[in-house]
Amino acid sequence: MKCRNVYAWTAMVNGYVRNGASDEALILFRKMQVEDGIQPNRVSLVSVLPACITHAGLMGGKQIHGFAIRKEMNHDVSLCNALIDMYCKCGSLDFARRVFEDDSFLGVLSACGRSGLINDGISVYSSATTDFGIQPTVEICACMVDLLGRSGELDRALNFIKMMPVEPGPSVWGALVTASVLHGNRDMQDLACKFLIQLEPENPSNYISASNFYASSRRWDVVAETRIMMKDRGLRKTPGCSWIIITGKIHCFYVADKAHSSSDSIYEMLDYLILVMKGACDSHDLVEYSA
């Protein structure tokens, strides 16, 4: 198969799990990462977790949970449900309850942020950490930064980051970047972008985001420096990808990609379609051409 992307791998893993072949599903899940270097997404993790219940056991499920936390996927609703199911069926009810409580609390906090209920959000955070003993995680702290930032309290958001009980991760600084853009605070955005690059020096999207920010403020010297840093690290922007299934076969296309076996015919048709849309040809000509 030419287009072995994360979606194809996940479909295979899911197929094996549904047919009771948990061992094969786990082997495929590892091969996806080791052989093709493809990182699982949320759906991949949801698909493979049932295999842990029957074969890999609690340790395998915890490893997947740990991966989800590192990649900041662990508060996806479907994934949380799958984790709770896995922990319950493996007999680890304490972990199942912990996932449930953390996710429920985060959902309420996030809703306060999106609704502009800043005081309610602060009260929820204080009550959860003080009255219920919930330990603030990076995700919870990122939600608080988002809550404060959305309401324009950027200085309070920065002070909160400085006082966080855990080390601020990319999601925390990313929330501050978003809030800074929303309220036009360039100094705060500059600071947050620098921390993002320090934390994730191999993530090209951070450099691109910073470069666009500097370009918008006409700081061309810093734009050049940022792009040089990106080039020196051998980083490139991840190209956009689309695909279509024709008679059961997946055809993948990337931006400016000409690797497809029928690329000449495809580009010829695209050129003709552009002419049609510009009014250079009529629809009758298109039908004759297609025939």
C-alpha cells in the first residue's frame, strides 16, 4: 500500500481489535511507530486500548495513557471514555475514577473560559484544588491561562504561569499566544513564542507561527533569524494532504506533489478545469474533453 498514513494504520488496528486479534493489533500499533515513524492520533489510541484489556494488561494501558498525556491528547472525550473503560476492566478503579474526575473538572473550567465566566472559573479551580484535592496538571493550568487570557487578563495569566505548581508546557504557552493575538498584545505574544520554541525546538509550527507574528509587526530582521533557525534544524512545514478513495483504492495528494502515477493526467485536467471556471471554455467542451 503506497499511502500508509495514520488513518490507514488506525483502520487496520481497529479491524484486528474488532475481530478479536488483539495480539496482531498491538503488533501493528508498534510497527506504525517503529517502521513508518507515524505518531498515533487520538483515534489510534482509542482503537488500540481494547487490545490492552485482553493482552497487554494494565501496564500496556498505562503506557498508552502516558503517551496521551505527553502528547496532550488525554482530555479528548472519546479517549477518556476508552481509558476509563480500560482501567475498570483491568480492575484499577482508582485510576478510572481519577481520569473521570480530572476530565469532568477540566470540562467545567473550559466551559467557564468559553463563556467569559472568569470569576466562576477561578472559584471552580480554587474549590477543586483546595476542597477536593485535585492536583493541578499542565492541562488544567493551560485551561486557567486560557480562561484569564480570553477575558483580557494577560498579566494575571502570566503571573499564574510563574506561580504554577507544575512546569508550564507547550499547551500553557500556546494558550497565552492565542490570548495575546486575540487582544493585540505583541510583547506578551513575543515572550510566549520564545518559550514555545525553547520547549519544542523540533516543532516547525512554532517557528512558522513566530515568523508570521514578527512579519505582521514588520520586524523583518527577526523573521529572517527565525527562518534561519528553522533551516539550521532541518525543519520544514508539514505539507497539507488530501486523499480520495476510488474503487477501493486510496489516492493521496500533497501540496505540489507530482509523485502520483497519473499526475500528468491529473494536472492536465486541473488546468482545464481552471480554464472552465474562468469562463474560457463552456461546459459542453468539458463533457467532450472528459469523454
